[in-house]
Amino acid sequence: MTSVDGVHRKLCHDLFDALERGDIGAVDACYAPGMTMWFNVTGGTSTREENLQAVESGAGLHRRRNYNDRIINTFHDGFVAQYTCEVVAHNGQHVPLTACLVAEVRDGKINKLFEYLDAGKFRR
């Protein structure tokens, strides 16, 4: 494992762990000031502030959210993470979402995110 590999892996795990805990401050610590995120389900791009607001408001929509089966591949300026996001609704229903997150990293912070979820789960 190279130094960059270890740094990017840790950053990826730090992000997912913070999202699982609903720790907005820890999510924020992973992001660069001008960070943007593109989401395949909407086709839209959000700013860092919009993303943090969505994470904060989304935390109350479910009982919990787990980022399982993380497969992380790193490269010199980022990482790709394949995972299953298991959402547990307030009624106890489990909804697994197959996902992929591509991140561009600069100076140890996430500069750009591209999130791909199985959009078919949202059409039901």
C-alpha cells in the first residue's frame, strides 16, 4: 500500500463512517472548500453547502443508513468506492441500494464527488 493509497482509503472510510453516524462536522472535514457533487439520479450538481444540508436533513428520513461491502480502489488523485447502502426506514423496512462513488481528491480533501445509485430503486 502506497502512502497515497492509504490516505485516500482512510478519507473514503472517514466519509462513510461519518455518514453512518450522521456526523455533519466529520463529513464537512472530508470536503474541500469548493467541493461539488454530481448525482446520477437527478443529473444535478450540488455545492458543498447544499450537500452538507442534504446530509443533515436526510439523516432524519431513516432510522439508520449503513455503507456495507465497501470495495475501494485508489489512484493518484482520488478513489472509487463500490458499496451497498442499506437504508433502514422508520417502519423497519430494509432497502439496499447498490452504489458507486467516484472522488477526486486534492490536498487530502474531497474536491469532486460523482455518485451513482441504482436509480430503479427510486421508481417504485
